[in-house]
Amino acid sequence: MKDAIEVFLFIDALGWELVQSTGFLSRELPERRCIRMQFGYSCSAIPTILSGRTPAEHGHLCLFCYDPPHSPFRLLGALHPLLRPRSFWERGRVRNVLSRLVKKLYGFTGYFQLYRMPLDRIGLMDYCEKRNLFAAKGMGEAGNLYDLLAASGLGFHISDWRSSDAENLAEACRLTEAEACDFLFVYTAELDGLEHECVGRPEIIRRKLAFYEERVARLLETGRAHARNFRLTVISDHGMTPLAGTADLRAAVEKSGLRFGEDYAACYDSTMLRVHFLKPGAKQALCDALAPFAGSGRWLTEEEERGYGIYRADRRFGDAIFLMNPGIQIVPSDMGGKALNGMHGFDPADRDSAAAILSNTPLPDDVTQVADYFRLMKHRIGQLAEARR
């Protein structure tokens, strides 16, 4: 029997409101609290969880960003005139196949998907997640959880993010039973996709939660049989906000008469528009074009960007960001042509956006936001390493 085993289980989109309304694992993991989400999406939050750094520091806010000199897609952009009819290349299945081909061609090891990024603009875009964030040096010299664990001398396991929830939870249980690891980071992502489609259907969501509850109970039972001190902590990145309406910002911008790539550049995410002003007068013209949407969203101030951890002096994320109000989705966007029943990436103050942390051991008072998870894991890893000396 091992002296101690530490498990952190990440459940994507396990929001505080969902935890509260269902009593999820309340008996097994009584230590729990609401966590302020990291502004952005999972592609922002996961690097923050794995490094303790904000998007301003690690450079991951959204998947695509306007950066022509560093775009790896210039060849694909140059081939765009040959990709006809355009409607064929906009189909979801075609985009999925093309995404797999591009990923293989460029040797990307991280999560990659073209979504609905226009192919006539792809050659002007860079992509943030080229490397596997969970692997050694996956976040470069800044370091990540893998690098920290590798230096600790502990036996550890980090789930394969490409595997299913059932596979990753079963592997965690097997490794715990074999007493093969001191620290495990278990990754599950299926709740996120389910909530995007079924956020308004609680019976479906509850079935998925029941699956997690059964697997966590099994993991706890196994852990207690193989470690004198078995600590399990569930963490999440955000919740899910039901659809409240849509806004076609792209049409309004294109009616302004400004030329993409000459006067301005823009990335249309599901909940925010990130704009670069390339010529004098573009800022005012774009502000005027979006004035009719003042009731649906707002331009972020520099103070807000700093507070959200996304302000960069180089303006890599955009010269300005127009954030939609909770529940309002940008449709069409570079992410999709239709609204989803649920979405995240709104103001962190939105009650449906809040994340959650649950544990069978007391939690430090200073764990209040997603960026704090890494510090907690680092502290627990240090405790384990010290106990082995």
C-alpha cells in the first residue's frame, strides 16, 4: 500500500450552477466552492490550468489570431481560388477531413480544427495550439504540468486528451490499483460537447453526471484500498450558458465598406469579435457599424482586459474586443454557421459561466479562480516529493 496518491480529475464544463442544482458528488467530495472562470474558452483555460499563467502570459486566448507573418496556412490560403464550389468546402464533414489532412501535413500534435474559418482568410491567420499542451515542453520554455512532474521524481500519469472519458477513468483506476503512480491528472471532455447540445435537457445531463459519479465512486474505493491517504479533487474550467439570441456582426462589418486585410482584420469567435485596425479611420467605422448591437454586447476596456488576464501590449489578441452579453452568440462565426443550445466564453461574472472545484480534502482559501489550480497542484506535488525524501 502506498502512503499517498493524489488525483486531479478535470471535467470540462462542470459549472458551479450544475453542481449546485444536482448535488453532484456532494457526499463523496464535500469540500467544494465556486471558481471564477478564465476569460475565454477551453483553449484559454486548459493552458492556464496546466501552467498557472494567464492568456496574456501563455499566448492562448482563442484558436485563431490574425498574424500574417507567422501564419502556417499561407499555402492553403493561396490554394483557396481552386477550392470550388465554395459550398462544398464549407460542409462540416469536408472541413473535418480537411482539418485532419492539414494537421498531419503541418505536424501539429495539439488539438486542431479549422471549424468555419474562411479559407480566403486562413493564410492570414496563426493557430495557437500547434503542440500537445499536456506533453513535455508542450508550452515551451514557460513549462507545464508535465515538466513539473517530470522534475519532481514522482511516478505520475497524465491522461491522453484524445481518449474517451470511459478510457481515461478506467486507466486511472487501473494505475491506482497497481499503485503505479503518486500523482494522476485525469482528463474528461465529453460533458462539454453534451451541454453544448443539451443544456436545456436536464435528464440527459443527469445521465452523464451519473456516469461520472459511478466512476468516481469506483476510483475512491480503489484509492482507499491502495493508499493510506487518497486525495481526489475535481476541477472544471467553466459552465454553460443557454442560448438567448444571436447577432450577425459579420454582416454589419462587411456592410461598412472596409476591406478585410487592408483596412481591418477580424476573428469572429462564438462570443467575441476580435478586431485589428490596419488603417486610420477603421476604428471609428467599425464602432459605427457595431453601434446597433450596443444592447447585445460591449467593447472591453483596457482595465477589463487586464482584469481578465488577456491584455497584451503587442495586441496579439486584437486591438479591440467586442464581447457579447451572456447567452448571445455571434452567428455566423468562424466557429460555426449555426447557434448552439449552450455556449461559454462570456463575462466571467455570468453565473452560468462559473467553474467548480470539489474535493475529499480541505481546500486552501486562496483557490478562487481557474489560474489557482496549478498552484494547488504544485503544492500537492511538492508535499508528495518531500514525503518521499
